[in-house]
Amino acid sequence: MNGILPLWKPKGMTSHDCVIKIRKLFKTKKVGHTGTLDPEVEGVLPICVGEATKIVPFLTDTVKTYIATATIGTSTTTEDHTGEIIERKPVSSKLSSTMIEETLDSFQGKIQQQVPYYSAVKVNGKKLYEYARNNERVERPMRSVCIEDIRLITTSYDEKGQFQSIQFEVTCSKGTYIRTLCLDLGKKLQFPAHMSNLIRSRSGHFTSGDTWTFEELENDTNETVLLPLKHGLAHLDAIEVDEQTMKKVKNGQKLSLPSTTPKTKYFRIEHKGMLLAIYHIHENQKEIKPARVFSNK
């Protein structure tokens, strides 16, 4: 079996847990996920099976869409609802939708984020969450990310608890920390905040409507649930080659630089719509060379 399984990852499972279960269901060891989702997050997680494991690196570097809920009024150690509350500031009156929308708009484009303590990013050879668990402080790196689109979905105010929930949709680049975005949203509104819920509704070209749940897969694990490799690479430019060139591609040979330079760093090589390989520009800037070649038996 070869292809991409758009899985709806349930809450309570790690991405690795999902891979282990898919291996058992499909009776194959060649399974890989395309980007870690925290156990408390549910949503779209493309899983590569068989030959599709060759394209995992090209699927992780795609745009993602999330539906997030930020709770304004309290912040936590982990920046999400699983941590301990470290600051509380009552929201004495409801924040207007206009104010929230304007604040969300201010994140549009390229922004800088400080990597959270509870993350696997290494500083001086040690993961940040290890520092956090030992109550050690260390300078955390900043990361440049891009917010392509962000919009308010709904907001609700709790008069009794004096906190406000803000649900928003965000489309962003790889590496964006949504919990940090929620924290920074609160800072701009002059309140502590944390992420109280997160759903990933899109990963690359895979949407929630494409996905399968584990419950559905228990009764159906044939190849019809797998999408072709080409579907997962739709974000890459494509170059069509003739039959003679196709033979060179299958043998992993370098080719002359095409007259029209692809806009994406990596690009698909196809013959009559059939995916042959992924290429990129050679260091000499005169040729293109293969990054991955696929067997089309």
C-alpha cells in the first residue's frame, strides 16, 4: 500500500501513537507522520504509508490552519490549559469584538515569536522543556513566522469568573506556536492569557473533509482510504517531461535547467500527469537534480 492517509487525530494521542496504530491497522512498518500535534490537540494529521514516506519532509513544510480558543484573564506555565496558573487578572468588563478584531489584525504578516519553555527546541544541547521541568531559566530563542490570515470567529464573556474566551481561525507557516500567539494576544489586550483549545482544520491541501477517524478505519483499511502522493505535493510547482527525459529521471540523472524557473524550492517532475520525482536546482545553477525519485511499477 502506498499513499497518504488524512487522519483526524483524536485528543489524548500523540502523533507517534497514531503512527503505531496505523502500522497495526495496515500491517506495514513503512508509516510516518507529517508534523507533531500535541496530545491535547485534535485535527488533520496526514500520515504517509509505504512509498509516500519519501515525501514526509515536503509535507511538514506546508501552511496550516487552526481554530484556536484563547482564554483572557489567566496565564499558565505551559501557555495552554494543561499548565498551572501563574498570573490572574480579572477582565472586569467585556472586551469589544472591534477591539479584538483590530488586535488580531495586528499579527498579520511576518512576526517574531519567543519559543515557549515547554517545547522540544534545544538551547545549549538541552531541550527547553527539560529546563522548565527543573525550574531553570535560560534565554529562549526568537523565531520568525508568518501569519497569512487571522480572523475572529466568536467571543464570550464570563461575568462570574471575569474572564473572556476568544475563538479565532489562523492560517500560518510551519513552526508557528499557536499557544504563544494566544499569550501575545492577551499581552496586546493588556491581560494574561493562555490557549484553552486547539483544532487543526487544514494541513497543506488536506482539510477536515478529507479525513478518516480511527473508528472508520477499523472497518476500512484498503487502499481507497489512501490519497496519491501527488495530492500531498500540490503546493509544489510541476514540470512536465517527455518520454525520453522520463527515463533519465527514473535513473536519478541531473537535467538541464528549464527555461521557466520554478517558483518553489522543490518541484515535481511528471510525465503525462504521473509523478516521477521531486527535483531542485543544482548548486551550479545550470542544472536540476533529484531530491526524491519514485518507483512507478
